[in-house]
Amino acid sequence: MSDQDSRRSFITRMAAFAVGAPIVGTFAAAACDSAPERASARPDSSSTMENSMAFTLPPLPYANNALEPHIDAQTMEIHHDKHHQGYVTNLNKAIEKAPSIADWSLDDICRRINEVPEDVRTAVRNNAGGHWNHSMFWKVMGPNAGGEPTGAVSDGINKAFGSFSKFKEQFQDAATGRFGSGWAWLVSDNGSLSIMSTPNQDNPLMEGKKAVLGVDVWEHAYYLKYQNKRADYLAAWWNVVNWSEVQKLMQAA
């Protein structure tokens, strides 16, 4: 075979390999409303989980350092890439053992948590909650944000709490008063706003309510920068609240 024929044969084989080879990588789906999309299934797989649609980690809508100086880049990187990814990975593992819920959306799982098979319910509750909560958390924060809300959010807060300052005080109390790990939430319940907190990775959807704002008070959310000073973290957090996203969530609720 001539050198030209050898090169032509090599190029043909490599092109065929490129077309037929599987593409390996991490596919992160952006969150849609509160529930992230699932990745496509592999049609040739015999595994129960691979035949369903696995949950994926939504990308941050901004750079790791975009919320500085209020939330540092290292915390954001570890929080999103390690902690949130861990919830996604462990949720998929838990669902693999419960094929009856393999096609449920993330919202479905949270709303119907008491219908999840008992042998995997705790694992699903913790990890579905962690996935849902963090997917929302990234969206209700943003660079060049903070300040006081306007429009419908302001009107709703004033109606429910009397003023933004009173709301902020009550919300901060709920967050600082959460013993151990958990979250504080502003929720819409039949159009009425209220504040609640939940332990661990529970969320309002598990109680039939719609969260429109939430803050993570697990230590991993703030300990690198603020150590044990949760109140200092919360005081800084108001500077990154994305009120335009909160308004979208209120309108959807």
C-alpha cells in the first residue's frame, strides 16, 4: 500500500471511530422553575437507573467569585461542585433502588415524599431535598443584587409583615434560630406570604407550600469565611438576594 493510501485508510478509520464513539462528559441541566431537568437516557442500557432519566447538577448562573465579598469563591466552588453534586449523585443511587418513582420529577418527589417506598424514603428525602433546595438557592442570589425589593414582592411583603424591615428581622430570626442545619424560607401559601424554617434538607414543598426565597444555614454555606458567625453571614447574604428572581417565583406561585 502506498503512503497516500495508508494515510487515506487511517483518516477513514478515525472518522468512523469519531462518529460511532460515545461522548463522555458531565451534562449539567439548568433549573426549570424549581425542578432541574433530567438527562437523556441511554437507550441501549439494561440498568434500571440508566433506562430512566438521571438527575443532573445545574450549573451556577454566575462565576464562583461573582458574589464576593459577601460569599467567597472557594465556598461557592465547594458548595456547588461538591455538596450539591453529592446530593444529585446520591439521589440517583437511591432512585435506582425504587423504580416505581424513576420517572417522577424533582417537584413530584418532594410533594409526594410520603409515597416514596419506605426503604429508600430517608435517602430520597435528604438528597432530593438537597438537590431542590440548592437549585433554588443559586437562582435567588446574584451579583449586583441586594437592596430592597420593588413591585409585587414589595407589596406582598408589606401586606404580610408591615414593612420590609420587619420582614427582614423575622426572616433573620428564623434563620439564626434554626438549631443545627437547615433552611429559612419565605413561602407563598394560597397567595399569602409567611416565613418558615425546615431542618436538614427538608423544604416547604414537602408541606404543600411554595418557596419563593430560601437561605441555606448549613455550616458548609458560610464556615470558610464566617466561621461560627451565622448572623454575620446572614447580614451579608442580603446583599446578594436576587429580588427579580423572587418576583418570578411569586408570580409562578
